[in-house]
Amino acid sequence: VIVTGGSGGIGRSIIANLVKKYKVYNLDKQTPAQVLDGETFLRVDLTSADNINSALYSIKKETLSGFVHCAGFGGPFVDISKVPEDLWDKIFAINIKAAYLLTKEILPEFKKRLYGRIIVIASSQSVVGAKNSVAYSASKHALIGFVKSLADEWGEYGITANAVSPGYVETPMGVQDTQVSNHRQIIMEKTPSKRTASPEEIARVVDFLISQESGYINGANFVVDGGITAI
């Protein structure tokens, strides 16, 4: 299984679960604090097509059964008039273009086996918009269109594509008190469940979607947000 952004936050919990059953390649720019048994870390700049293709060259010799695109980047909380073009491009490069570059190379390998699981980590902002996060929200909406279209295009080959859309998760990216004053308090007020999610709660959904038992789930978006988008 290939996982992007597996060195911290949600990605770390995803890998910790997956290494119990699979050999896992972690593609990330950041080195994990500890490489786990069953994990191979590859330093990859996910904004670089050359970096991605170099990493895939050796991985594609393996028998692939799954791909989890967890890497994500949001940038600062500012209105769109303050988002420079290079920041917009970086957000889209990591959040959606990297998924495209990896998926288009992996899909032929899945097709040979008539089996494969693609999972993208989107966001509750793939369902609703968010002021001061226009680029991030737009890129996460794009991921939902991406998996729905993949489901339609590749489902006949035993390949599924789904999204998991977390709300606020107990990670540095999920709770950003340094960027937003009283961010945790705002989260609690907005979330019907009155708490953040643990990374493990998101990882458990991924664990099911990558399993054989999830084979009839295709093109779906699992929103795991404590009820934020329900109100």
C-alpha cells in the first residue's frame, strides 16, 4: 500500500494500522519520528512530478493493493484577495495534483490484478465552503469529483475509489490556535459532538475502506466530522 503524508498527524495513524496487514510505502517530505516495522519511508516532494515518478519506479515492482492520499496543505487563513498565485498552486499541487500523478501510474497496476483501493483524505470542507480557506476548500471539493469520476471509470476492473472527509482532528493542522485566536473553543462551539476527532478515528475508516470487505463501496465520501456539516 502507498500512503502519502504518512509521517505525522492522521497519516501516522493510518500507517500504524496498515502495517499490521500490509507492507506500506510512506511518501512524505518529512521523516517520521520512528519508522515502523513494515513501513518503508521515501522522501518525496509531492509538488514534483519527477520526485513522484522516481519513487514509483521501484514501488511498481511490488504487488500493489491500495493507495491512500493523505498529504494535505492549507496555507494561512486569509481571504482570497491575499492568496498569491504560487500559494494557490502549492495547495492544489499537494492536495489534488499529487493524487492525480500517483493514481494515473498506479491504476494500470491495479487493472492487471482486477483489484485496487484508492482512498483520498479530503475534509468536511469538501462538503461546505469556508471563508479564509478558499483554495483549500476548492482543492478538497476537487478531490470528491476526482474519486467519483475514478469510480465510474475504473469500477468494472474491481477498483474502488472513495474519500474520507474529517472535520477537526486533534493534530497541529486540525487545531490551529497559533493562527486563529481561541480556535479550540470555536471548534467546540461549532461541533455537535463537542470534541475533536482522534487521528485513530479517521484511520479506522480508512482501514475498512482499504479492505476486501468494502468492495461494493465506490465513489463515496465518508464525512467524519462530529456533525458539523449536518447542521
